[in-house]
Amino acid sequence: MAFVTANAGVKVQIKSQSNDFWDAITNNQFLLDAIPDLYESIIFPKPSNLQERKITYGSSSQNIKTSTERVVENSDEKFIYTVVAGDILTKYEVSDFRATISYPADKWVKWTWTYKYLKDGKRKALDLDVEIADIVLKSLSKLDTFIQKKQH
């Protein structure tokens, strides 16, 4: 079995204050309020373990409905998580999914992801990239708009 490593990502310019935006990302703040059609719930199954969270996506997410993520870095510069269970891995037949959100540099936020898939699974991998890019763009832009409104 030959695995292929895929890399993709998006970059979005924000208008809100970089520190406020970053606080919202790193503290899981506002996502449910800012984007209720995309994020139905974000729960921490074990309150003593804030490194693992289970996300249930809303109606704006076409094919990805659940995801269990393990936060591997939550710093002033990066928020990195891996997907350990859910639709990303099962529906798209990928493994080792890892995403990185970088602190806004000159008001640009970068969210990248990498994963592995079997060579004959290229079509599903491309579909996954489209789906993740849609979720990421909605998340970043709607969160930015929400924070701007709170700042005024």
C-alpha cells in the first residue's frame, strides 16, 4: 500500500484586532455564537483533559458532521491539532490529519492541513480539501466579523 501525503491550506485577511482574534481561536471562544450554522457543539469529554475536544458540525457543513480532535500545541504563535476520530478520517479514508492555525501575521491568518491517503484515493482527498477549505473560510471570516461587532 502506497500512501501519498497531501498538503493544503487557506489564508484569510482579518479586520479585527489580531490579539482578540487569536484569543478566540486558542480559547475556543465564540465559535458557537459566531457560526451556529457551522458549529453545533464543541465539548471536552473529559473536563480534566482540555487537549481533546469533540466537535459536532451544523447544517453548513455538508459532509463532515463529527470530529474528535487532539490539541498538540496551543501557543502564542500556533494552534495545532490532529484528528483522531470522525468523518474526516472515515468518509474520506485518510490518516494522520494534522492542522495548524498560525497567529495573524500582518492581519493574515493561515490555516493549513496535511494528511495521508492511499494512492487510489486521490478523488476523495481532493473532495476533503474542498470541504475543509469551505469550513475554514467560513470559520475565519465569520469569526472575524463577529469579533469586529463585539469590538464596536
